[in-house]
Amino acid sequence: MMRGNFLSFVKKESLHILRDKRTMLIVMLIPVVLMILFGFAISTEVNNVNVAVVAAERSDGVRDAVERLSHNEYFTFKGYIAQDKIDSYLRSGKVGAVVVFAADYDRCAELAKQGVEEKPIIQLIVDASNVNTAGSATAYLQGVLLGTASEQAMFETRMLFNPQMKSAYNFVPGIMGLIFILVCAMMTSVSIVREKEVGTMEVLLVSPVRPVKIIFAKMIPYFAISCIVLVMILLLARYLLDVPMTGGVGGIFSLSLLYLVLSLSLGLLVSTIATTQMAALLISAMVMMMPILMLSGMLFPIENLPKFFQVVSNIVPARWYIDAVRKMMIQGLPLVAVWENCVILLGMTVALLGVSLKKFNDKLE
Amino acid sequence: MAAIEVHNLSKCYGGVRALDSVSFAVERGELFGLIGPDGAGKTTLFRLLATLLNADEGVATVDGFDIKSDYRAIRSRVGYMPGRFSLYPDLSVEENLRFFAALFGVTIEESYDLIAPIYKQIEPFRTRRAGKLSGGMKQKLALSCALIHRPSVLFLDEPTTGVDAVSRSEFWDMLAGLKKRGITILVSTPYMDEASRCDRIALCNEGHILGIDTPEGIVRGFDKKLYGIGAKNMYALLERARRADGVEDCYPFGEKHHLVADEGFDKGRFKALLSDVEGLEIVEAEPTIEDMFIKLMKR
């Protein structure tokens, strides 16, 4: 009998969700849109950077370097230009970077090889109006040019795991951290608060069923939706954005399930504080979304934050989740390697669930 | 033991005493009405008895169970219909009913005989979303949901507010039918004319109970003579009448003003005094519950 009514709660809640087609569509579309947006449109990666070359004479060394550039899929070689055209080319946006070879480039390189003279100098002039792109373009350009085996590098930088600095790799874990809070925390809190606001909570409370049961029944459909979204994101990440996921999908999936439960608990906590749907929405947006965007390492590296915010970021669950997913997705670490993050997330889940269940009142006050 | 017993129940919200030391008892199988305007404390009283709020002072029992210590027992044996529509608008009539049946661990079929007189009227629309029902039909559905577990006590907080006159009358007929089946009903309404449908009523105002009696008893308690007066300029008449000798009170009442006569009031003298008032008429009137309410409120 009691099992029966638990299932009918789940059914009722699912009906609410299924009947609200617009919300349903948004929940399913947002992850896809975000993935495509961050994966392709908003990118800080080096992609199709137009490069022009300035060289007094097209010596073997210069031609060798240009050869490398034009064969690289991330750069497009736009031809040789004159020294005085550099500024206008960059300004008009015809090119994103200009490589300038010294007139005696070959000779210097030769002498440098023999250890006689200083290493040759290549000048990179980069359009830095987009700092992120400029930074990674420069780094990658250096990588390409200095990769010439015959030359001796002035410095050596090696990009591990993500040598092309594909931004999608970085964003996918961030999007996951954001989406699940959105689906689980925001939607559950709004749906619980709706019952309070509409007045159905009053009727539900004046019944033999314990409120905790009603609440858990509410969470199950949202948990199911989140699982579908999770699978969608993983598929998109793997096959559309070519994220390697060498660490094994199982680990990422398990960790994500834990994060889902955590998000649900967060939503429950919000629902115990808010009395109107609007308030629940605002709390979810301000208290949860902003820290995730700013303090989780999704957009800005945590190391770049002011000291104070670095400390604050420790209590943002998404920080630990995103960090762990990055390690598993991009570095290819197994789940055991991020056990610290798992423990922290588990602890947070238990604490949140405990506090919100304690706070959840079976009276109206 | 009475179905509902309330002793000196008080409840404050901030500094406002929503309910101030209220006491009354409702017998088993009785249809008991709480009559009073908005802000009288009716909803607070319902929420206290339905164990949704904690009382500041006083004790109360419902069906023999204390509202504080045995609130779980009360929750499974009362039917509660809050003041505003509290069903799921996006679920159909039948889905709502099935859900509430499941909530109480029963099936529609088990309780069908009890809800049939009410539910049959909306059954043709069972696939319609509850949010798309008319006001009267919504109330019928809400009542069916409140009855689904065969409660011994029914709490109905302003069930007829916002419902058309015909549906209101039908609704009271349904309550009479439920009373016959032995269900104790506590119902509130701001409409004085509905009070006569109750076995006994309590007149409430600003957290106090002004009087408890049968509707007839309440009216009988009105021991002054009452007149209905009218004139072309009703407002001027009110001002003049209030200042006249032997007039205890005069207040607007529908189309006429009601004039409560004090000792020493004389109809002839009153007419003579207001002889300059155009179209003056004065007839004896039967006191109603509303007259009694106004009288008690002013005391």
C-alpha cells in the first residue's frame, strides 16, 4: 500500500513535468545549445588564425617554417607581405598574426647551430584584441615554428593533454557543473515551492504521508531527467566535440550521479528557505549560478582569482566536480585518482541533505 | 466526547492576535458554521485544528486527539479543504482524485458511495484539467478529494467564496447530505445568509467569538425593535436618523437602512421629526443574523 502511493507520487510529479512542455523543452535544449555554443561559437582556441609572413628573402629556413604553418589546420597562411603593411593588415583584421623573419635568418640559424652566435629571432605580432585567443595563438604559433627540428628553441613549451588548447575540452565539464544545478536544484526547488505557493502543500501535509516521502518522490523524476541530460552531454562531448574521455566514461558517470544527488539536496534546501517560486528562482540564480560561473573554474581559472575568492570557491560544490571531471575527461585519470574530490562532494551532499531535511517543516510555520 | 473541542486557543502573528482565547465545542455529526468577515481569524482556526500551525496558548482536540501531541492521528482522519483552490490545475479531474486517494492509501472505488452524490456531477468532465473547471465544479472536485478517505471530521474553509449563487446553494445541499452520513462538519463563510443552513453557528470577529447558538437562537437574542427606513437621499437620511432621539443605531442594510430602536423610541415622533425628508418611509423589520452580528460587534 505504502509503496503503491510512493509510485503514484512519482507518477503525479512526472505528469506535472511532462505537461509543462515548454519547461521540458528548455531543459532538454539548454544542454545542447550550451554545448554547441561553448564548443564552437564561444571559443578561445586557436582556430583558423590567418597568418601573414614578412621575410626579406625567402630562404630555405623561412620556406620551411611557412610550409609548417600552411600545413597546420589551425592556421591559414595568407602570403608574404611587406614590412610596412603589417599594421594595416592587422588593423583591418585580414590577419590575426604576423610572423617576421630577420633578413639574415638562415645565416643566424646556421651559426647558432654551430654555437657561434646568438639564436635567430622570429618576431610575432599578434592581434590581441581578444586576449584569450591571442594568448593561445601565440603559444601555439611558437610551438609550430620552434618545432623545426633544425633550429634550436629559445624556450620550449609543451602543451600536454590539450596541445591545441581546445576550449571545448575545458568547457564541457563546466557546462555539466552548471546544467545539473539548473535542472536538479532550480527545478526541484521551484516545484516544491510551487506547492507551497499554490496551497496544495497544505492539503498534502494534512494527510498520513510523511512530507519527506513526498519530497523524495518529487526528486525522482528530476533525477531521471538529469540522467538523460547527462547521457546527452556525454554523447555530444564525445562525438560532436571529440573530447577524448580516456579516463573511462564509467567514472565520469558515477561522479556525476553523486553530483546530481548533491544538486537535488541543494534544491531541497532552497525550497525550505523560499516561499514563492520567484524567490526560489532568484535564490537558485544568484546563490548557485553566479558562484558556478565565477568561482568554479568554469570560466576563469581559480588560480587567477583574488585570494579571498579562492578561499570562497572551496565551498562551491561545482568547483570540485568540474575539477574532477576535467581530470577524468582530459587528463584521462581514473575515478580513484580524484578520490579527494569525491569525498568532498559526498560530504557536502550528506551535510546539505541533513540540513534541509532538518529544516523541512511538516507545519506551515 | 465532542468531535471538536477548543479551549482558550490563541495564535499571534508578530504582534497581531489573529485568534484570541477562543473556546467552543462541536458535537459529533453537527454542521457547525463559523460566520465572520475577512480577518476574523477563521482561516487561522482551521489551520490550527488541521495541525498546520502551532497554537500559542490553549488546547484543542479533534476526534479526541490533541492537536499538538497527536497531530499525526488527526491528519489521517480529517478532510481539509483550504480557502483557496488547492488542487493541481495541470492534472485532470480524475488524476487529482486518484492522487488524493493514493495520498491516503485508498482507492476511488472504496469511497465511491460516499463521494458519488458530489463526484457524479463532475464525472462527465473527468478528463478535463482541473484548472479549466468552473468555480462551482472546482469546489465539487475539492470536496470529493477531501472526502476520499472517509474522514470523520470535515474542515471547509470558505468553500463557497467566489462561487455563483446556484452552486453555493447546491453546495450546502451536499453538506446536508454528508451530515446525514454522520460526518462532523466545521465550515466557515463570510456570507451571513448561509448561516441558516448550519445547525449551530459561531459569530467571529477580530479573533474573538461574539456568540454561539443555533441560527434561530442568535436571531432571537436580538431583543430590540428593528425598523427598515428609506428615503430619496439615503445618505442624508442615515445622518439624520442617527442623531434622532431614541435611536440606538442606524446602518445601511441592502436597499434600506436598519434602525435599531432604543427604549423611548416612537415611530410617530420619528416621522414628525424627519417630516422634511423627501420620500421617507419606515416599516418594522425582522432581525437577521447580520443585525445580530452588527449589534454584537459594536458592544
